[in-house]
Amino acid sequence: MRLISALAVVAGTAGLLAGTALSADATGYRYWSYYHQTAGEWEYSQVRMDSHVPVDGALEAWRFVTAEFGDTSREPRVDISFADVCDGTGSADGEKRIALVIDYGRAADIAGDDEPPQLRAACAVVDEDATTAMALSSVADLRIDDTRLCAIDDHPAEGCNEAVDPLPDTAAEPDDTVQLTEVAGLAGAESQRDSGSGDPAEGEGEAEADDRPAATSDGGADIGAWGGAAVVAVVVAGVAVAVRRARRS
């Protein structure tokens, strides 16, 4: 009885926060997962991106995946730093710089025969109190369905956090590593890293300030109403743990 109650609470939370019904019987899902970089390592986000307020110098990432039920191990596929993305970009008083990585996933993660876009990075310069969701919406087009983040830059073109059953064999194959030279939006990242350059010199990057997209809560939806696919996967993981414990007992 306690297990049934726990599962009901977790599943109910999924429906409330993520706006989608999750089933422990489904093999996997196609969704956008959300990460922070901490001490050079990717950390799966445990918070909604519309409530997380990153500090200046933060590195946030999204990865589109087709993954097994409860699997949160598919990290962004590039070894990258804040300096790689934001070197040379300045900010004014009351602003902050957030490095963003958008990993559109592998061909195996997409329904059909389409190829995913090239992994890209962008340096968002936003108000100092901006959330991660505001930073992302300032550099990318978002498709929102109720409370769910469905697509970034029209990827995928259709669907939203779709269940995949059965999970194709190709989805379980090891990830390929993306090199810095293959990341769109970076200018000479390899040479910057080799030379040890990091924060921009005083005055650098300020000329572009008027051309930067402003932080906005529009993004095609009310940012306060949605939390991103990270909520979906975190709740999925919670259900999976509960199921495994029940089976062991």
C-alpha cells in the first residue's frame, strides 16, 4: 500500500509540473534534458529552469535524448567551459553572462530519418535576476505546450515528450564525442583554451551590447508556467526507483 501511495504521489507530481502523463510501462521517451556544469562536470538539474537563477559565469546545457525509462545518463556530448563560450563577451552593470549549450542529440534520438542540427553554444547576456529559461529564450526559439518544453529551434519539428515503445537498439548505443571545433557558435575556442584566455579584457564585447537579444519572458509562452523536460525525467527517475525497490521486496 505504501508503494502504491508513493507511486501515485510521484505520478501526480509529474502531471502537475510537467503537464504530461507518464507510464512506468513505457520503455522510453524523447525529451529535452537539462544540465548544469559544476566543477567541470555535467550535473542533471533537479530544479525547473524557470525557477533557477544562475550566477554570472554559469554554464547551462540541454540535450535531446531518446532514453530508457528513468535514465538520466545522457549528458551533453562536448567538453566545454564557460570561457569557451563567453570569452570576449562583455556585460553592463545589472547584467550577467550565462554560457548555454544546446545539444540536439544523435540521429538515433530522432523519429524518422532526419539528421539533428549541429550542437551549438551561445553566450546569453541577460539581467542579473534572469532565470535560465529567460536566458535560453533570448538565444533560441522555444516551442511550449502547456507546461512542457517541446522543442528548441524547432527540434523536434513535431511531438512533445513522446513515449517510445519499444526503444530502438540504436538509442542504447554509446554517445559520440563532439569536439570544440564542431560546435556552432564558437570562434576559435581551441586557440582560446590553449592560450589560457578566459574573461574578456576590460572594454571587450561592449560594442555588441545593442545587438544582443534582450532577456524576455515571452518565448512563445508564459515562462512562469513551464519547467522544462528536466522535470519529466526527474519524476520518471523517481518512479523507476520506486518500481525497482518494489521488485526487490
